[in-house]
Amino acid sequence: MPAATSHADWTAFDAAAARDADARIVDQFAADPARLERMSVEAAGLYLDLSKQSWTTSAFEACLELARTAGVEAARDRLFGGEAINSTEGRAVLHPALRARIGSDYKALGEPVSAEVDDVRRAMADYANAVRSGSESGATGRPFTAIVHVGIGGSDLGPRVVWDALRPLQPAIDLRFVANIDPRDMAEALTGLDPETTLVIVVSKTFTTQETLANAEVAKAWLAAALPETGRERHFIGVTAAPERAQAFGCGRTFAFRDWVGGRYSLWSAVSLSCVIALGPEVFEALLAGAAEMDDHFVAAPLDRNAPVLLALAQVWNVDGLNRPARTVAPYAHALRRLPAFLQQLEMESNGKRVFRDGSPVTRQTCPVVFGEPGTNGQHAFFQQIHQGPQVVPAEFVIVAKTHEDAPESPLWSNALAQGQALMLGKSTEEARAELLASGAEAVEADRLATHKTFPGNRPSTAIVMDRLTPRTLGALLALYEHKTFVEGVIWDINSFDQWGVELGKVLAKAILKDVDAGGPSAALDPSTAGLLTRLLG
């Protein structure tokens, strides 16, 4: 029997959920005066408040016991020890090695890797400084002033979230990202750029990704149409675990990373070369330092004071204990607008699994649907549902105290505090009716409208607070979510580091493209797909 269904504390966890499912969050503060202190923690420049989650003190303890008996601490040691925790592919998962301090001693399956990581970091910094200074120039001798970053999935979302979060208002280098195979995406990225001053960085772990290579071909043709052949390769850089393929494709230089770096965990590697150039190596090093600080906290802190563990347990409690299959993330900072998209891939690709590690079908829920928008944008869209809809959707508010030097007197974060408070407190029908009467409504009208203005309340939220969004706090935030995702996978007894669900669609897409080239559907296609193909072919 899989570990996730065998240890006794799932029974205790389920009993706590059955007992406390209807407990009012607001009442727990009176029941436990130390609740805020017990359910909040500071780590690596972040403050987490989980006191508005739906657990009682006894349920909180049941969750902690679940983490202990699921073996979170031992699994954490195996991750940092470079063991093959990606069991289906026989790989270590060692992204912490990428942001470790220079001179560290990480090993992947017993092979020392830190010296190689340090060498790549130095090479990235040297190349970035050369581009920024103009000593590394294009085919015609002009310095690079723009970068087109071509990738998809983890080769796009990680660097994109870093750039959006940290980019200066007037960047010295214009960094643009292309991920979608729709030609419009590349057309938008290339519009207004000069090939003589544009550097194209192609990021693909295997250098076989269909979308990335198709876009790279467009970029290569764009450069070839305007540049002399001599020196053109300097405009084309590959970041890959398959450097020979990148060189064969036409990349003049490559930066490597290894197969123990998962795509959605790879932003700490050469995958973020474009950001290292556009932001500067010192900014990237500060990002790595913040993540390393969160790594230190995750390794050293006891479970009940461990930020990634507590964040993971809140999600397990909501999903498995209270049957809440969705979670929204609302960053109250425009610079973090891509964070929900980043987390969709990180969490749903990692933990959207249907089998335990031993291959048997899961018997519990795993990853929820993750969605979100920046606050206050989301308040004027889906917040209606999370306040008054019949489903309870836990919310996560990422709050930056000072988002900009010119921030107004009325802080943006006041909205986040109000939303969390409103979700917890709600408003009764009696309160709504009294407000209507106080505003001058007739009794009949107050009776008619009161239920429409009723808020159930008792809806959970977590707040993650930082003073400012800096490279260090961003690094800590992203590492926090990585470790949270890992802890959930351990508790659910699933492999968080493969992604077979991505593969089937890719295989079928290649088969359909053969039908497109042949001018019509093959007999192997189902009637619906064949009909759609025929219509689209015109």
C-alpha cells in the first residue's frame, strides 16, 4: 500500500476535518489567544500569516503530524543530498545547488556538481558584462541593445516573472520574450528591433521542443535577411542541456545546464541568461542569495516554524480535508503580475498527478486548480465569486508594503487587508438588512435586497508580506513556493518532478501535422478531430 494511504495520521487528519469543517475562523482567535503567533512565521525577508486559514488549533496539530509521519524531513534531506527523488526518470532534483554560495559541495547521484555550477555562473556574468559594456558586439560591430528570449514553459515563465518583477522603468537593454508558436507572438517581439543590435537567446533543455525551435527558425531567418554571414552566429546564443544540438542549429555560443535541473525549477540556471544580461549579474546574484536564504530556512527550521511546510499544509488541509479544489493567488504588486502564471506551471505541472509513486491510482485529491490576477484587478473580476459563490476558494495575498517610490498615501495593500478580513468575517443577512434600513431603504426593499448583500464569510486566506520587492525577496518568494510544492508532493506520495501529462498532446500534434501536410485527415482520427481538421483546412 502506498505510504500516503498507510500511515495512521491520515485518519487523524480526516477526523479533524470532519470535526472542524464548520468551525468559524474568527472564533479561533478568542479560543486561542496565541493563534497569530503560532500560525505566522518570518523567513528570508518574508512574513507569512496563516492565522486566517480554516484550521483549529487541533487541526493545525493534525496537519503537522501528517507532515512528520509522511517523512517530509527525510525527503527534504534526500532532495538536498542529490538522491534520485525523481523516481520515474532516475534523476536527482538539485535546483538548490544552482543558487548555493560559491564553493558549496552539492552532489547529484554522488557526482560533485558545485564546481561546474560555479563555472557557469562566472561565465554568465563575464558574458553579461561584456554585452553590457559593448565589448561583445554583433556582426557589424554595433553593441547589442535588445534581447529576444525564445523558450516555452519553464524556459519562459521563470525568466519572464523575474524580468517583470525587477526590470527598471527605463532598461538599458530591451528584453522581449517569445513563447507562443502563433506567429503573432514573434512578430510582436521583433517589431521595431534592429537585427544588427539584437541578440537572440534560445532556451530549450533538449533543443527539440517544437514550439521553441519553430520560433528560433523565424528569428534565425530574420537575422539572416539583414546580417552578413560572418559574425552572424554572435547574435544567436543557446541555453541547453544538449549543447551539440544547439551548435548544430547555428548557435555561436552555448551555456549549459544539466538534466537534474527540471524546467520549471530552472530559472536559477543559465535559463535566465537574458535576465543576467538585462538586469546585471549583481542583481541575479542577489536573487540567488535570497533563494539560498530560503533554502537555509527550509533545511533548518522545525516543521511548526517552517514557512514552506506551513504553506503546504494549508493547501493540503483545504484540498484534502475540506474538499476545496481551487486556490487563487492575488499579488498586490503590479511587478508580480506574472506570479499566478508562474505558479500555475510550478504547482499544477508538478503535482497534477493521478498515481502514487508506486504507480497505483491516487485515493485522495492532489493539486488544486491555481489561478489569479494582480490586486486590485481581480477584485473587479473573480473576487465576486470567492466572496459570494457557493464554492469556497482559498485566497493567497502577496503583499508588498512599498511597491514604488511614488506610491500614494493610500496604500495598495489596504485593499488586500480588507479582502482578507471580508472573506473571513462576511456579512449576515441581518447586518445587510440593518445597513439598508440605515441608508434610508424602505423595510420591504431592505427585505428584498438583504440576501443579495449577504456574504457567508468564513473563507480562508493567507498573507505573504514583504517590505519591498527586491532581488533578494523575489528569490526568497519563488524558492518558498518551490519548497511548498515539494512538501505537498511528499505528503501526497506523488512524484513532483516528472510531467508525462505534457507529452501525449505533443505526440498527437505531430501526427496531426502529418495529416495537415497530406491535405486531409487519416483514417486513424476520431470523427470529431477529423471534422475539425477538415474545417480548418478549408
